Amino acid sequence: MSLGIVRDWLPVTAELSLPLLTATGARPGPVFAVTAGVHGDEYEGVRAIFEVFETIDTAALAGTVIAVPVVNPPAHWAVQRTSPVDGANLARVFPGNPDGTLSEQIAAVLAREVIGRADFYLDLHSGGVRYAMPSMAGYASFDGRGRAAAEAFGAPVIWGHPVIEPGRTISSARDRGIPFLYVEAWGAGRIAPADLAMMRRGVFNLLRHLDMLPGEPEIPAPPRRLSGVGNTDDGLAAGVDGFLLLEVALLDRVAAGQRLGRLVDLLGNTLETYSAPRAGTIALTHEMPIVRKGDTLFLLADEE
Ligand SMILES: [Zn+2]
């Protein structure tokens, strides 16, 4: 085990603790916090954090990297986006409540002990089991520090949001004045090697960007730049249960009124058809064909 690496547990309740990894650099500097597994069916960031902690050179590091590789252990072990304990989407309950439900207690501890300690905060997500998302870094377009970090991360797509909705890890960072990024990846319940490489490289790129490690960020190619709100709760949703036939792919540019897909029953009869409410770029698809009423099926972004 390399010098300066500590693997410990951060207590939430008597029964639940969060895994907490700390890499202390040989020189003083900022605190960089990174988390994954806010949603229990997202794995790319979990593995990326493990790999970062296996390879980081603490002798060259200025400052401290703190990481929680699995923020939501109950959802992680249940292989589901939301908590099996209280049904909550952890990304809607921040800044949490120390006297609330288990998800609210997790949020309160994370906000206080991890995000609140950070000079920069990174939250790693993906499409999970049901959705597909572009491999991307998302930032608040009203904060120049976020845009600069998104460019330095080195993702194939960056997405600037004029609004950060409440309840997120990143909204609790914003409320504390802490610069942040979030990252998405393909998902589908697997770890795509390119997404793992993007996240691992991206963490080291941010540490270079923040002058915590020597050298310049490695940017493989200029990114595609998206804009718009990007709230997955506001996408085109299913009105009934059904089997989804997608007619578009992630990052396709679509015209207003263009057909995006349809939902069928078990005879193949069409239940609902979906078309683009406006021109835009497909920024989320419900990749899992089994759809429940209310599920978000498509989300549109704008090209910058
Ligand atoms: Zn997520």
C-alpha cells in the first residue's frame, strides 16, 4: 500500500458507514473531493476511483484527495437507482437531514464531511441500468470555474447548464460556493473501457488543472459542446407501461416533430408514439426496452 493512502469508513448510522478513501500529498494544497455511486446502478465511477487510488503518486501530490466510491451502499447492493430502504432518489434529497430518512442522513453526512470540506467537487454518474447518457462532463454555465474544469476534464462531450436544480450533490456544492463538475457515461449496467479511461484520465486532468499534480491535462480531442437545463425529470416520459422501440440514438440531432420511437404492447401494437417537441440533440435515452409509466424516455439538449 502506498504512502499517504488511507482506507476507512465514514459512519452515517449505527448500521451504515460509507467507504472513504484519502490520499494525502507530500505537499500542502487544496482538498479535491470525488464521489460515485449516488445512484446504485452506476459503476464506472466506482471503478475509476479504485484505479485512481491504486495509481496516484502522493509524493507528487499537493493537497488531499478524498473519495467516496459508493455513496449509496443500500442501492448499490440492490443494483437499483433509488434506495431500497426509503425509495428516495439520493440525487433529489441534498443537503439532507441528520434526523430524516436513511437517504437524507447519507446526504447530510456527505454534504458536511466530504463536499463541505472540498475546494473542488466531482460527482461521477452514468446512465445506470435503464438509461444511456453521453460520455460527458456537466457544469454550471454561470460559474467560469466549472467551464474551465469541464474543458480540462477531457470528455468527448461537455454540457453547460444555466440552472442547477435543487437536491443534488452539486447543488449542495453550489450553495457552499464550491466549484464542481458532474460526469455521465453510457451506463447500461456495464463498465465500457472507454468510459472508465475517460473518468480515470479526467480525475488526473482535474488534479493537474488545479495544480495539485504537475503537468498539463491530456485532452484527447476537442469536445462537442451542449447547453440547456438537463433535468432528467423533465424529459419526454411514458404515459403507460410498454416495450420501447427506439428510432434514434444518443447524440443524434433531431428536427422538431421527428419521430423518436414508440411503445408497443406484447402483441407489437403501438401504445404511444414519441416525437421531438423541438429541434435538438438526443442527450438521454431509455436504453432498457421495458418501460414503466412515468419513466423518462428521451431528453433533448441544444448544441452550443
Ligand atoms: Zn446518476
